[in-house]
Amino acid sequence: MHRILLTAIVLALSASAGNRLAQAGAFSAGPWFDRVTPWGNDTGGIIPYSPEYNAEAYKAIAADYCAHYGRLSQVTSLHRNYGDFVGFVCMDRPGHFH
């Protein structure tokens, strides 16, 4: 009984996070390989730039990535050139970078 309840809670929470990213424009309507995937570690990373997404979508992607490490995020560079990267950092508290 507890396992079923726990599974239902996990599914509900993951669906909620996916909906927030979809509303921010973080995912395209295409297949799974069309979505933007960040690269990095617990101190930050990069996201491939695409003109299909707005600045808020990149903030949502960085926030979701850093949340896996229990940290906040900040986009540090957003160059609007196709093929460029959006840089972000993960931090423990606002203004405190590693």
C-alpha cells in the first residue's frame, strides 16, 4: 500500500516539474532528441543555444539542472548566436558562487 502511494506521489511531482518546463518553452513539440540538454557538473554548465527558446526557458532549464544538486542557478551568459552556448552557474545561496 505504501509503495503504491509513494509511486503516485513521485509521478505527480515529476509531471508537475515537466509541466513547468513545458510552459517555459523548454521542450519542443518534436521527438525527444530535439530537446535542449545541459552539460556540466555541480558548479554549473552550458546549454546549447537555439533561437526556438526564449531567455525564460534557459533559466528554467538551468534551475531544473541545479535543483538536482540542491542548488540555485544563475544564467551568466546568453549570446544569441546559433551554435553558441548559454552559460550558467549553480550556487548555494544568491551571490555566493563556487
